[in-house]
Amino acid sequence: MADAVSVTRSTYDEIATGFARAQAEGYPELADDLNWLASRISGDSRVADVGCGPGRDLGLLRAMGFRAVGLDLSAEMLRAGGRTGVAQADMRTLPLRDGSLDGLWCQAALLHIPHADVPGVLAEFARVVRPGGAVHLVVAEGDSEGWERHGYGGDGLRWFAYHRLESLSVLMAEAGLTVVEAAHRSHHRAWLGVRAVAARSN
């Protein structure tokens, strides 16, 4: 099998402009998700938008006063947004110091990581978020993983890995992230919204 993450990145490079245009308006629960993050950490907190794409949510996080950096594996997605304060990065090895973030935002991006690599990514999230910090995570809800073909002006393949709340909560707990709220959502596919906090040090 071709490397799922590399092929998905190449597809996003191809569809970046169309994707940015299609996703510009956000999703129904976006304001609630932003407000939850703001209720957990202070307005000038350090936040990373992991898998930020063109930076729609990154701009909103900054508008709320967060000191937010955007990270995405697709250079063309970052270019399409035209934002400063972004960097090309793989969420499996985040270029951030231990405990350097107050919050982490990962919107519909972990879903492109194969199931076998998810524990390592969650461990990275827990590593870079300070004890008591907040994590916002949205993934596609389901049981399978595999290739999917979609538009946005291209015909490339993207890898999708689906999750259930019970199993994802266990993986997050093992990584040091405690789920405090979760919601099932539905718009063009089933989604799972998860809100968590990083374990506090003893």
C-alpha cells in the first residue's frame, strides 16, 4: 500500500485552492467549539492549529486573542491561505517543545492518520500541551479506514480513518488526555467532536 499520509498530502497540494474556497464558511458547531476553548484557557494563550489547512480556524483563533500558530503537512494548503505564522509540519512529530502550548486545535485532520499511527499522534498532542491545557479534536465517526476520492477540483485519493468515541477515549487516556465532553454531529458525513484536557502533573 502506498504511504497513506504522503499520498493524502499530495492530494491536498493539488486541491488546495478549491478546498480553501469550499471550506471558507466553516461548520455549524464552530462558534461553540471556539467558545469552549476560550472557556478553558485565557485569551492570550498559546495555541496550535494542527492540520490547519488554509487557515480558516487559525484566523478565528487569532481574532479571539489567542497566540496561534498553524501547522499543516501540505505546503500548498498553507500557501492557499496566505497567512503568516504557519509552518509545514507532520503531526506525528510536532516541531514544538514539551508543554509549550496552552491549547491544541485539530479539526478534521487526525482522520487522515492511519489507525496504527494514532496513538503516537495523541502522545505528541499530550506532550506539547501543558498540564491542564485544552484539546479540541474532530474526527470522522465510524469503524473503517481506507482510500476515498473526492472533488474540490481534483481527483486524488485521501486516506480516511474513522473512530468511535469509546475506543478513541481509551487511546486519548493512554496518551494523557482526558475527554471531558463529546458530541455526535452530522453534516455530509458523521463526525465526532471531542473536548479534552491534558493530564495534570503530580
